Amino acid sequence: MALWSTIPRAAAIGTTALAITLAAAACGGDSGGDSTAAPAPGGVKLVNAGKITTCTNIPYEPFEFNQGSDVVGFDVDIVNLAAKKLGVTQDIVDIDFAAIKSGAAMNSGKCDVAAAGMTITDERKQNILFSDPYFDATQSLMAKKDSGVTSLDDVKAKNLKLGAQASTTGLDYVKGKGFDPVEYADSPKELLALQTGQVDVIVQDLPVVQTWLKKPEIGAKFAQVASLDTGEQYGIGMKKGNTALATVVNDAIKAAKADGTYDAIYKKWFGTEPSPAATPTP
């Protein structure tokens, strides 16, 4: 698949149906996928022959979202680097983020990789094999332009209602600061809660907030009011022990950073090159 290819939306399946399938696989010990599939180059075994199957949570713009009948985004293009190296195409499965961050989606054999703007954490490493970091991330606060909020301290001092996406590091961060935010299943529901006044402020990954604010109907009323320097890094998730696939993914990311492809992908989705410019992963 060419670097800028998009993924048919029909490849995605419903969250509820997949959750049932995951549960059945866990109980029955089924590893999932095509057990007779021939290994890809490098001895990599894929869930489905000729495809690298990616679990994600849509929409999470600009990392993964629907564009017409296709699923596109920064994460999609990053996984396409590995797909190209393996000589296969990419299929995308849309599921709840909780099933991704727990490792259940990969460990049950329903997908080869997880690419969902997922921060590498020690807790997640217990159930997921992560690639080398491919994106430096941080959290931010979003509120109405006239909110007067510039920090979490302001949220507390003004006794404002805070919202967060469930199962995320943003949620964990504000909880660690003593907040008890209202939790929403996904980022669109979190944004809607802010727009409809259910909450006064939300915490979300900075690139997601910046993408929302580019939309005139949102940018006219809301603003990024604070940046929370959490020092996070995203990684591609894989089944524990799948070192052959991890090697391919890491090599693809390293090569892209060395030859400028990574910078081009980054600029495509964020409008600027990474700062400092991407360098090869050691």
C-alpha cells in the first residue's frame, strides 16, 4: 500500500459486536485470526494473511478519523509505513479504547497492532508490547473564551466542572491532581459535553484540541486555555512477545525519521514539521 493510501471504512466493525467477540475469545482460548496464514516477510505472523490489522478508536482527529468512506490520519500513515515494509495492506477495526489500552484486543488475536494516540505507560506495558515512541504528546485544557481559566488551579478556585475522556492519561493526570472529573466514553462525547454546558472545562491531548479549534463553529466560542506539560509519548501497541512485528514497526519508524518521510507525514496532519526535526530512533 502506498504511503498516502486510505483505508475503507467498511473494514471497521462495531464496538459492541467486537466486545462480545473479545469476551468469547478470552473464554474459549481462541487466538483469533487465520491460524493458517503464511508468515509475512521477516517471519512476522499476522492475524489475517496479506493484511496488518489495526485496532483504533474513531474518531480521534487528527490521528484517526473518517473522511468520506475512508479512515485516515497520522496514526494510519504511521502504520502504513510498517504495512509497506511487510508488503501488505492495512485493515482498521474500530473498538472501545478500554479494550485497546488493556491489551485485550491484541492479546485475543483480533488485531496485530493498536494505533490510537496511545501513551506509553508502565501500567500499559504490563499487557502491551510497545514500539519505540513515534509522537511526543502533552495535555491541554479547553474552555469557553471568556472562562477566565488559565490553569487547573483556576478550575479548582472557581469550582468549575471538569470533563475528561475515560481510560486516558489525561483523566489519570487530573485525578492525580485531586480532581474528580466527569468521564466520557470518547472524545466526541467529551467535546459535546463542553459545547452543551454539561461541563465547564475539558482535558484532552493538545493536538486533538488544536484540531477541534480549527473548525470555525468551535474556534469562535472556545479556546485552549492551558497546556499541561505531561511529557507523554505515543507508541504502537502489539501483543506481548511479538518481537518480530515490533522489529518491523520500529525499523519502519526509524527509517521514516531518517529519510524525511516522518516529517512529511507530520506536516501533512499538523501543518508544521516536528520541533526539533525528527531524528533516527537509537
